Amino acid sequence: MSRRRRSVMSEQLKYELAKDLGFYDTVQQEGWGGIRAKDAGNMVKRAIQLAEQAAAKNNGQ
């Protein structure tokens, strides 16, 4: 039985993170499967940092 995984991050956010972290060209040329596991981990780590910053900002209002 085939399962389709839902993406937690939007495609736009993933591309923005790839640009910020310096592997956007790899994604453009090879797709998401072409990035290193380390890059994927850094992308998740950065997304968590951004989410924490946004939550802290919202809680401070």
C-alpha cells in the first residue's frame, strides 16, 4: 500500500532555506534527492529556529 507523505514545510519555505544555506543550485539541478543528509538536517534545524523565533515574537505581544 502506497503512502503519500505530507510535507510539513511549504515548498516556498524549503526553497528559501536552500538558498540561505547555499545548496539551492543542487536542488535546482538534481532535485531534493541530490542534497546531502547534512544539508537536509541543517535545513530542518534552521526551520525549527525560525519557528521558535516566530513563537517567541508572538508570545511577547
